[in-house]
Amino acid sequence: MRIASWSWGGRPHAGLISADGQEATPLAVADPERGVHALVKLLAHGQPLPPAAGPRLPVSAITLRAPLPRPRRNLFCIGRNYRAHAEELATTVFRDAVAAREEWPIVFSKVPETVIGPFDPVRLPGKAVSDQIDYESELAVIIGRPGRDIPRSRAMEHVLGYTVVNDVSARDVQVRHQQWHLGKSIDTFCPMGPWIVTADELDGQATRVRGWVTPAGGSGPELRQDGHTKDMIFDIPAQIEAISRGITLYPGDIIATGTPSGVGMGFKPPKWLRPGDVVRVEIDGIGAIENEFRAG
């Protein structure tokens, strides 16, 4: 099942996307401005989805929004969670942190206001804020059942489905403040979508994550990231177990599971994003998001 949020006719809608990704069926959702949040809650309680609220439309005729355009709270994010990505950071300003062997996942957060639609522009802050903007192609887990102190053996029972995110990052801000929250939480720094694919249709632990950058004025897209979720250091059950220790997870909570190697700061010299650059993130079994970076 694919559940999505979109705009059409000047109004927000939420509903289902056909298996081939070509048609959208709006459902009778009480508050579609919040995207698919109401549908996530119904699915979490095993309740049927509401009836259709209008005719099917071609996806080409609608404007897809982030499936959860305003999450109920901060997104949980996992850092340095692919082996090759951890290795590429060993030659950067994060080398000291990488040198220590991790027994627990690194967890940070992004504020809800970072979330934008799958094809919306990302606003680059002024150079006084950051001049080192980077991309991170990631699989995101959507929690479907509440729980606290969830053992990894039961963790996948709490997963509703998956979507695509770009965990945009201001690297100099991360270094300046010696933590990641501010550098990850700049407005528009979390493109999301194009929809949520439920866990009965996709194994998030066995899929491919890729990211392309098309430089402004360049000849075409450059494949920068190409990884597989089986190469995560901490798999999805381990992430859920760690995050839920003493913390209740709720339906609609989002976990960004980390990025493969190939980020801009891993190049010599680094390849920071500039106005006019376009980043495409694609995950097998879900689809793709594509966002232009514009001067704010």
C-alpha cells in the first residue's frame, strides 16, 4: 500500500497511490493539512481506512506533498550508520569521533519545520549561517504501533512503512556547535516523499539507496551515493530498540536511518551544494524525490 499527501484544486488531500505509482485516490480524511497522519493512526489501531472522497486522478495532475508535512515531534536520525560512510568521514573534521568503536547508534534529531515536499526547493541559508551545505540520501522508517523499551526481536512489529528523505546538513554549523541538531534543523532541510510504502510491500532491510547531484550548469546528474540497507552498522530493529529505551514511540514518528558513503564532505576537496544544484534521492521499492537548492 502507498499512502500519500498532495494538493489539487487548491486544497490538501490524503489518500492512496496505485501500485504502479500513476493514480491517486483521495480518502475522506478529516484534517488533510496534516497529511497522512490520520491514516497512520487508523492503520495503527487496525481500523479500516475511510472511503474515497473523490475520483481517481493521475499523479501527474497533482502536487505531491511530504506524506507527514508536520510531524508531531522531532525526527529521530541515526548518524554514521553505513560502514563506508564512517570510513570516508575518518579523513574529515569528524575523524576523532569516528575513531571510537561505537557500541550504540548515534542519535540526533531534526525539527519538524525542516520537512518539505518531495519536489519542493530547498532554501540555502546565507553564507553568514553556513557555506558548507551537504546532502544525505536516506531511508526513513515510519512507526505504526506505539511502544517503549521495544526489544529488537519485536521491533519490526512497530514499523508501518518507509519513505525517502534527504537529511540536508550544514557541516560548518555542526562543527561550530560541536553537536548536530542546529546544523541539521535549518528550515527546509528535510525533503520527504514521494509517499509511504507499507512494510508488507517493502523490506526496508534489503533495499538500495542512491543519490545523484546535478550541478548547476553541469552536463548531467552525477551518481554520488549508492548503498544497500543491509550494510547498515545498526539495523532497523537495533535502532528502534535503542531509541525506545525509556522513550515512547508513537504512530507517525519518523526515524531517518543513516546515509551511505558519497556525501559532499567526503570528497577532496569537498563538494558543497550551491544555488541551482539539484539532488535526487531514490530508494528501490519506494520511488524518488528531487529538489533544487536555491539561495534563500
